[in-house]
Amino acid sequence: MTPLHDLRLRLLVQQESERLADGQLDEIDLSVVQARCLCWLALLAEAHEEQAGDAERRGDTEQAMGWFADSMRLRDVIQVVSSIEIPLPAACDDDRDEQADGENLVA
């Protein structure tokens, strides 16, 4: 990665972190964030696999193995992100309503 690209990426991550920290947690739809992450991770994994194939066709087995290993790491990350159970926003609202109703009955 070039230094300029690295700095740009760090700035974007910092800005996004600040945006999330400043926002209300209720405004963040984590299921949408998870879906977007999975889309980008899948695209990155496919690109790495293509790069591995190109390197293999060129006869650069070391580079091909590197790209392939990266694509496998991305696939592992996809599995981890996919396994995170995030309740749907409507389900969260229903749970809150049920809790509020239960508190009203007890009082």
C-alpha cells in the first residue's frame, strides 16, 4: 500500500469511527452494517482469488500462494462476521415493548 493510500484509509476509518461515536446507537442499523461488510468482504475475497489465478498463470507461485492465503483469511472473516447474531430492528422494538408491558403489569 502506498503511504498516501494508507493515510487516506486511516482518515476514512477515523472519520467513520467518529461519526458512529457521535451518533445515537438507536440510529445505527447494525444488520445493515453487517450486510455491507459482508458484501465488501466477498468482493475483496473474489478479487484476491482472481489475483491468485493471474499470478499462477504467470508462473509466480509464491505470489499466487500469497494472494490465495489472503483470500482464505477473508473467507474466515466472512464466516466470523456472518456468525454474529444481530437482532433485527423490529425485533428489538418488540422486545422493548414487551418489557415495558411487563413492567406496567408488575407495578
